[in-house]
Amino acid sequence: MVPVVSAPQAAARDRAAIAAGVPSRALMQRAGAAAAGEICRRYGARLAGGVAVYAGPGNNGGDGWVVAGALAAAGVPVRVAAAGEPRTDDARAERAGALPLLADAAPEGGEAVVVDALLGTGSRGAPRGAVGEALARVSAAGARGAAVVSLDVPSGVDATTGGADGAVRAELTLTFGTMKRGLLAARDHCGAIAVLDIGLGAHAALADGAPSLVTAAWVRERLGALPADAHKGSRRRVAVVGGAEGMAGAVVLAARAALRSGAGMVRACVEPASLPVVQGAAPAALARRWPTSDEEMDDATTGWAHAVVVGPGLGRHDAARRLLERALARWRGPVVLDADALTAFEGRAAELGALLGGRPALLTPHVVEFARLAGGTAQDALDHRFEAGAALARTTGAAVLLKGVPTVVTAPDGTCLVSATGTPALATGGSGDVLAGIAGTLLAQTGDPLASGACAAWVHGRAAELAGAGRSVRGVALDDVIAALADAWPRGGEAPCYPVLAELPRVDGA
């Protein structure tokens, strides 16, 4: 899998490869050659309109000189603007090798493709000086309609935090060897993202705790196929507990999503006033009123379900709290806790862990719910998204799926996975209920909370991408996302072409 790394972690991987005998210049040449190949593959006929390369003084600029030389050698008209003299031996050598192939003139401003090779993963803060001036020209070219291709990171984007003060807005970002955390946090600036193999090999997988990026191939491998002789029992049964009066829609969304995710049967346990709504809106699901005794709870879950989802539309009143505590006490199997089921344990994460008792469990908070449960603030969770879930996962003994851009799933042992699919169509009430329904089905089928959460997050996001394809995201509703689940499950053939290790589409919020 592709690691998701901070800037220091990216540099450590380069150093490890170099220490093992890979020349630093070879890494630069591989990066530039791979980027040039992708530019040719993706832009084809547009290259006849010329390419402008803006090269910075560091090794990112050296990558740019390799790109310029490779494109020129292929007959593409290329002009380079250097924002300062190269500062490293490798960059100086690549400039010397490229110059004989290039036109002795600065970019004219009308080139069809512009390559941003100004700043790399080591940069911090707003670009300034000659680099800042060059960045302004890159941005102006993009505003005129040129395709801006950034190497490793869009210049001005912090590779660790995603801070983007004065940063370039790329149409395509070609990043090298690993996925950078900042790219996943600054998607508006990155356009489409492709991770290119530059020969780091085993050194890409340093044991420094870097999470891994969830891909279509990984999801397909974890979920497998339903057997030809499957029946509703073997496809597993999911109970969804929630749906207080006035909030039946949350359970409806979760139940529909569970059924679209391959559940054999779904049972909605809701407050009596919500029963007619659920039965009318989700006729394929069974429905019953909230259990009010241990015996009714056993009948609703223990003797029937393979996994239980608690929280969608549960409410925060005393009856809801008693129902939650009864459900966790009587049902000892796999469980997904979402929304109000998490808020009920505000400041009591250790108590929740004791109730879970080591069972397969997945918690699916957004940042506000996370802060209530784990302590701290929502901003703390946002600022430390990749690390935040580890302590809560250890305390509760559950996998923690921290929703957002990107979504990060952490197991109690510290294993961490990142899903970066999705669009702003998911930024609406009820989206978490859909995710909970998907995750509940996958947990019932696999028994693995970490894999179920990561697969659910990836499929949830992929369904949003499919639902919004070719139309404005403003008009995409959750019903569209649920309908798109039918096509979101990876079936093979999704693997990118080498040297692309992983790729993400442009996120369009229009």
C-alpha cells in the first residue's frame, strides 16, 4: 500500500533509499522521467501548444529540469524559467543536461501546459522573492486556461499540514513515491493527484507509523466476492438501533445503505412513532419498536443479528440513553457506534471501553463528536487528524473512524488507514448515517472493524464521486449517493497503469 507521510517522513524515505545505495540523482531522474511520461500520456495533443517549466532553486527545480529535458527530447516545444540558481549538485547537473535541448528563451505566457517545479515538500510558509514572482506567473497562466501540473506538491502547499497560503492551484499534482498528508488536506489546490513510483522500493515502508492509503484494489481484496450459493443468512443480518421520534430518516438512510452494501437482512429498531415512517421509506427492511426489556433486546439483536449499529437518530433523552446501555450490555457481538451513541459517553471514553469489553467495535465520530468523547477541541482533532484516533482507539479497544477530509481509521494497536475518496456532496446531514449502514454490513460480514471502517469510508466516498459525475455537486442528494453504491464496489480493472501507484480524481465543488 502507498504510505501517507509528513514532509519529514518523506525525506526519511529518500535518505533510506540513498543510504542503501540508490544515488540521489537517480531518484531525481526517475521522478522527472515518470512525470514527463504522465504529462505526455495525459495531455497528448495539447503539448503542441508548448510547455512552460518554472524551476525553483532546490531539488524540486531539479525534477523540473529533468521534465523539461525529457519533453524536449520527445519533440515538445519547452521553455524554462528559473527562479534562482540551482542550490544542489543534482539540480545543477540536470540543468546542464537539459539546457542543450531547450529553446534559449523564457516562457511567453501562452503555453498550453505549465509545469510547477518551484517548491517541494521541504517548503514552509507563503512563497516569496523570485519564487513568489514565478508562482504568480504560474497562477496567471492557470487563470488563462493553461493546464498547471505541479511536481510533488503544488508550490506553497505545506506537505505536512496542507496549509496553502499563496499556493498554486494545480490541475494535476504528480507526487513522488508516497502520498503527502498535505495533499489530502488541500485537495482544492491539487486537482487530480497521482503517486508515481520512483524506485524507493522497500524504503517506502519505513516503520515510523505512517498510515497507508486505501485503494480500490485493497478494498476488493478485503471484501472478496459473494459466493454463488449465498442466501440472506450467509449475507448476514444487521440491526440498526435509533430513530427517535422526528429522526426516523437517520435509520432509513442507514438501513438503505446497509441493503445497498450487501446485507442479507436489515432490522430497524426505532421509537414507536417512527415505525410507520421506516416501514414506508425502507420496505425491504424489517422494523420493530425499541426494546424495553432485556428479553425484547435479546430477541431483537442477540438471537438474530450478526452486527448492530447504534446511534442514527437515537436522540439524547433518558430513554435513548437507557436503550443504548441495554443494547451494549445485552448484545456482545460486533457493533458500530455513531452519532448520539457516541455523544452519550461524552468525557467517558474509558467507561465506553469497559462496556465494549474487547468485542469487534467501530466508532465513527465527526470531529465535534470526537472532541466530546476524547477531550480537547474539534480544532485539535482537525490539526492532528492523522494521530488523533490512536489514543481513543487504545482507551476504548475499538477502531476509530474519524470522518472528514481525509477520513482516518485507526485500530487499537495503532495501525492506521486513510481513505481520500469523496466530494462535498457528503457534507450534509445524514451522510454519517449512510456510512454507518455500510460499515455495519461490512462488519457483520468480515468481523474486522479496521478493514470494515476503511472499506466503508472508501466506498461511501466513491459513491459520492459517481453520483456527482457530470453534474453539479450542489444537486447531489444522499438518495443519489445510496443509489450509486450499486456501482461503487470495486470489481477489478481499477488498478492504475505503472508508474502510477495510486491516483485520486479532482474534487469539484461546483
